[in-house]
Amino acid sequence: MDEGFRSGYEAIGWALRRTSTPIVDGPSIWELGRKEGSRDFMPELNDWEKLAEAALILRNVERCCRPHHEAIILTYFMGGTVVETAVLISYISKNLGRDKWFVQDIVMNWARGWRGHTGDWWAKKYRVSIRTIQRWALKIKQMLSDMFDFAMSLVDDALVESGHVV
């Protein structure tokens, strides 16, 4: 690979898009709609070889990360639509001692901007002030951010080692 990815973030995004894009013979709607300035990674490979490279990238993510780190990366990139999101929610709720449904609301909001219950609703449910709910939510978001940064540093190192990131 002469021209690799610039970061693990770029590599994971490409790998997940590649594995979810069907391989069709001939010009596809994706090729017809491609912008002129868009970057084609690994142009010397055919579609099946690119799919194999995407699988290798995702395997490196799985290999270098613990389950909750892999879960946060997949949740971030896939918007909370993967099974691993439940692992992440369970991990955070156990570590912070919060209700899993409250944590799910915050995680889904973090992952894709999904708006669940309001802070007022949670305050009434738990019989606490809105400031307490905001503090809990901020702590969860900070934990998500820290975990994501750490997991991406692990992935960057693994992908540099494998030659996918230059």
C-alpha cells in the first residue's frame, strides 16, 4: 500500500462503509455520484480485495481493543445501531452506578444526536433536581469522550503497525 490512510478515524470509517456497500459489476450509483476531488483508497485493488482490506482493518480494531473500547468505536461510527452498544451501556451503567435506561438516553444522544427523554422527565422520575441530572449526563458524556479518545489511540497504533495508516 503506497498510499495509506491518514488516521485510524479515516480507516475505520472507510472500512465500515466498504463492508456495508454491496459489490456490483459495472458502474454503480456510488461511482456515478462520486465527487471529482474525493479520494479513492487503494485504487490498485479490485472491490473484493478492498473488502478484504476493510475486514483486516476491522479485525485490527477487534484485536487491539477490549470489548468496551470496541463497543464505543462501533457505537460512534454506526450511530448506536450495533449490538455492541448494549455492551457499552452496560459497562457505563455499572461503573457509574446509573440506571441503564438513563445511560442509554445519553449514549444514543452522544452517538447520533437522538433525543430521548428530557432532563425534566428524568428529574421527575428520580426525584432530583434538573442540575443533578445535568451533572450526571455531563459525567457520562465525559466518560464517553475519554473512552473514545483512548480507544482511538489504541486503534491508531495498531493500524500504523499493520501498515494501514501512514
